[in-house]
Amino acid sequence: MTSFASPSMSAEQDTSFARLASLAVHDLRTPLATIFGFARTMERGAELEPPLPRYVEMIIAASEQMTELLEEFGLAARIEGNRYEPVLAEADTLELARAAVPDADGQGTTITTDAPTVERALALLAECARKHGGVESVALHVDGAELTLEPVTEAAAPVILGENLRDLGAAVALRAIRALGGSVELAGVRLLVRLG
């Protein structure tokens, strides 16, 4: 069996899947930016006959969604390739939770973390619980560095925990929280997220 990478390899020699994924994400950004840019230009500058304005809106929305997916995939590749370098700063856990779920409640505490990554991870976990659980909304409660997301239904539990790999966002969120020294576990219908 061929080994794709070894710890002594330089970045130029690294042929691991994580490196390949990072390269793909990087290379996909340019054509995506072109699509997005031209769609924005058409939206602002051209008098389009219906239904063309709606189509341009759909192209812009899809481009933004693709950008988010590429960011998530790129983060997962950096974590898996041991190249994730978080930008650490002090952040309040309640503010992090409210950036993900606006009506989050509880009592926060100050931690040192990669705030944008944690905010995105919490939002991805909440979306996974909602989408795969068949519920309209979820609640996020903050108790210091421990956050509780609920409900996590029986259908959503294996997806949100990464046991049933059907949601890229949840899979990336788990890796990000763990890479930052946190943990995620299920307690009944509640997902306990401990931030590191």
C-alpha cells in the first residue's frame, strides 16, 4: 500500500487527501468568484425582463451558498491535515451563541477561542438539529463554557454526532470544536457543547 504523506514531507511534497482537498477549495474559489461577480453586475446594471431578475438572484444565492460550503470543506481539510491555525481572541460564550442562534439565553463567560469558527460551528449544529430533526426551531442555552442545544431528535442524533455522515456542516462543526479543545456529547434530547 502506498503512503501518501509522511510527517517529514514539505507542503510541496504533501500528496495527502487533506492537502488535495485544500488545493481543490482554493482552485474552486476563482471561478466561483467570477460567477458571483458577473451575477452581481447583471443585477445592478442591466434592465432584465422577468423572470431573468429572479434567475440572477438564484445564481447569487447559490454562489454564496457554495462559498460557505467551500469554507467549511477547507476548514475540515486544514484540521485533518494538521494545518489549522486558529486566530485566538477573548470572546463571551453568550455572544458566540447569539451569533449562531439569536434568541440564545443564559449566562456567558469569557474564553479564548477562534470566535468566527465557533460561531459558525454552533450555527451549523443548530441547523443540523433543525433540518434532520424535523423541527422548526431549536433552543441554545449557555451556562458558562457549556452550551445546551435542544431538541436533538432521535433522527437527528446520529447525524449531528457524525455517526451517520449526512451533513457536511455538522461534521465540520464537530471537528472545529474538538480542534479548539472543546467537546460535544448527547444527553437525551440535548446536545452538550463544551467550549475549550
